[in-house]
Amino acid sequence: MAKVYISAALPKSANAALQKAGVDFEAYTGSGLITESDLQTHLAHTEVLITALSTPVTAATLAKAPHLKLIANYGAGFNNIDVTAAKAQGVLVTNTPKVSTTSTAEVTVALILAVLHRVTEGDRLMRGAGFAGWAPTFFLGHELAGKTVGIIGMGQIGQAVAKRVHAFDAKILYTQRHQLTSATEQTLGATFTDQATLLRESDIVTLHLPLVPATHHLLDAQAMATMKPTAYLINAARGPLIDETALLQQLQAHKLAGAALDVYEAEPHVSSGLKALDNVVLTPHIGNATVEARDAMAKIVTDNTLAILAGKQPEYIVSARL
């Protein structure tokens, strides 16, 4: 049996790197996502599992993998893995942080501009009935310049978003557990505040923080009720950060101006209610879907695989941070 199992189709560079190193590996070739039973079958003699963010690795699955040493998660997140169970079993878990920063920040700004300027709504119009011609009050949107953008979570991605939004002459508020240095705040044009103030004063709120028990439904009905009715909500982080049912109710009641989502609470399912709203932009979890980012992620998982097989310490061990 192969020492390494890859549970989803990855960029060709991943397979090429393993082949070049002479690693014995197998890769999932089925259509759709791998089933839990199929994954368990392949893990009976596997030492390294390279898996995508979309593949759950449960405690039950880990129990079927007595020889497993490493789960190299292909994704910046790792909420698809029972990290506690992995740690208890002595299995290291790694992720692929940092390399998604630029792509995710660019997608976030794209979502902001798309919902403000009604880009996808306009695209649907032009592919259907079309328009009668330019008119002074037709299809008006809003400029990003001069607006207040509230960033919840000012880590690497949050700061990358702030850098780009600052170039659009927007005011930036942010909140997180620790305040940035004054020099960094000045460079980014960002002001530290509490979450309640940020939600109350922002024209656009964008989320950039991990999904942990404390952040599940961070924006629930009560939190969203404090936002301006003219405000827009953006999420390219993790779907369950937002109570999606509450968001839909706020939008349907015109208590928010719009939303742009790249991730979803029950992903890949998206509620029909959100799909029906013209003031909602929906994209299929493409935050780091660039050739550059995905190849960089492939390098991290293969480098970590080669490290563990050589008896060395891999990088980006998330289980060590629990």
C-alpha cells in the first residue's frame, strides 16, 4: 500500500513533486467528493494524508488510520479536521497559510466593488432584457471612496484588504483581540475600535478571522440589527461566521443594503432565498482560486509530506497551537 494518499484532485505540481522525490502515493480519481468510507479504506496503511479543505476527517476516520503521521490539509483553514482527535492519536495536522493572502484580499475587494456598483446584477440584465440606453438616474450604485470599511480580523488577510481599500480613499475601522502598532495603523489608514462601534459606523463590513467556537455566528441577528440599513456585509472567510438565516431576514426586510459572499454556512449549499436577491453577490469559494495561490499551497503540502517521511518537522503545524 502507498505511504501517501491524496483525497482530492490537486494541481499537477503536487503529483509531480512527489513523483520526483520517488514517493509512493495514491490519489483519488472519482467524481465529486470522496466518501468517508472510501477515505477510511485508503487510510488503513497510509502514513500521510494530503486532503482538501472540503474533505471531513473525523475521529471515526482517524481511528481507521493506525499508521497515520500527518494530515497535510490543502487550505488555510482546518475546521474540516477533528484536530483534537488527531492530536490525541499523535497525528500532526498542517495547513497552508499566508500564500492565500493576496488572492483572498483581491477577491474581497472584488466582492465589495461588485456589490457597490451592482456589477453582477448588471451582467444578468445585459444577458437578458438588456437596457434602453444611458440615463442620468439609471442603475445607480455607490462609490467605495469616502465610505467607512469595517474589518473584523486584522491578520495578514485583513491587513492586505486594508492596504487595498486604503488606495480607494476609504476610511478604515478594524477590530481584533490585539491592536496593531501605531506605525502599521498609519500605513494602512486604519483606526482600532470595538466591534459594536465598527458595526454601527461602517458602510461595509468584511470578515477576516478563523472559524472557532467563539466566532461561530459572530454576526447573528442581534449584531446585524446594529448595522446601518445602508450597509453591506462581505464574507470571504468562513461561512458559519454569519448566521445565514438571520442575514437573509435582514436583507429581505431591507435592513441591510446588500451582501457579497464567497463562503456559506452549509457549503456548498446556498439558500434559495439568497439566490433570489438582486442585491446579493454569490461566488463559489474562490478566495484563493488562482494558479499562483494553489501552486503555492501544493508546494507546502508536498514539502510537509517529504519532511515527515524523512523524519523531519513539517511547517505550519496547527495541532501544536491547541
